[in-house]
Amino acid sequence: QVQFVELGGGLVQSGGPLRLFCAASGMTFRIYAMGWYRQALGKQRELVVRITSAGSTNYANSVKGRFTISRDNAKNTVFLQMNSLKPEDTAVYYCNAEPSWGSWGQGTPVTVSS
């Protein structure tokens, strides 16, 4: 059974950084594209960034230049370095394969204060 565990969220001031971690299990991690998603209060979950099995990346325009995704296939882990955070980045952040499948993890909340 696939599982995703997200860590690293918290409260940060506008302009500050955070680094998120996601550990995946129950899947052949290295062959899947992975994504970081977020869901703000009252809004639908959205894909923020994806990374292919080969390491190619695609970013939503709203985070381009500020967020960086990376992965460690040996440790079934995907990371999200978030810099220059803005209040509109406030959301619960999730990781999953891209396209997503299986159950979602609990997510990790990110709150950016202005």
C-alpha cells in the first residue's frame, strides 16, 4: 500500500524559507514522476511542481523562481525548498505521484504571515 509522509511545514514570516520533506513507501519510487501539491482553505488542491523520474521539473507560474523540487531515489524521498514565501503560499502541502494515485498523506501545513 502506497504511503506518503510529509514533514517540514510550519509558521514563517513573509520572505522566509522552508524546506519540506516527503517519504514515500509501497511503490517503486524511482520510476514515478512525483509532485508537490497544496490546498489552501476553501480551495481545491493544486499541483505546485512536479519532477520526473529523470529529474526534469515543471513549476506552476505562482512559484517559479522561488520553489525548488528535488528527489533522492535511493531514499524514496522528495524535497521542496521554498524561498521568498508569500502569504498566498499558505496551505497544506502534500506529495504524491504525478498523476496522483493511492491515498493522500496527512500533509504538512505551511502558514506565511505578512
